[in-house]
Amino acid sequence: MAKCWLFKTEPSDYSYDDLERDKKTIWEGVHNNLALKNLREVRLGDEILIYHSGNDKAIIGLAEAVSEPFPDPKEKDDKLTVISLKPKRRYPRPITLAEIKLRPELTDFDLVRLPRLSIMPVSREHWQVLEDMLK
């Protein structure tokens, strides 16, 4: 069964619009040890929530891993990992961090608990709550 993840991006650097335009991208620039550990666990076919940090602070849409993790070809350090992904669907509206924080069932969600972490797993339970918020 595919796992679920959340990847954060600063929209001025790379937004969901950019991902839709490019049709596929290599997700790079991850240097935090815990984020890298999480990135190495992503597998082909896993679903990924794309979260805009900065002023937006919202989940914008869904992407899919289209490769296994691999060493960043632009870096000399083999520990720096990247992955290819493609857009799957833009959400009909953003799910804001403020909304997420109001949901008691999401208080233990890493997006709330570890606000500086850029790549994190999302439990099936949390995923379902987020999907339900779009209805």
C-alpha cells in the first residue's frame, strides 16, 4: 500500500503552479537530517501533499512519487537525496494551517508538532481528516 507524505515548499522558489507547468520535477534541496531520512523512505507511487510555506501556509494539492529516491546528481555528498514527482491534482481550495490547527484530531500531526520539518509522513488517519476537510 502506498504511503502518504507532505512536502513543504516556498512558493516563490517552487510552487504547485510550477509543478503543474513542468509536469514532473526532481525534488531537491533537502538538507535537514530528519527530512532526508523521511525522503529516503518515499517509494514509487506514494502520494505527496504539497504544502506552500511562507505567507500561504496551506496544502495546495497532491503529487505522486514517480521514482525511488536517488543521490542528488548536483551534489558530491551521496547522503543528499532527491526524488522525482509529478502533480496529481490541485485541491479545489487550499487547506490552511490555521484550519488544520483547529482540528483536535490533527494536534499530533507533524505539520503542527514539527513546524520546521520540510518532509514528513502523514498517517492514513490524518490523510482522511484532510480529505474530509475538502468536502
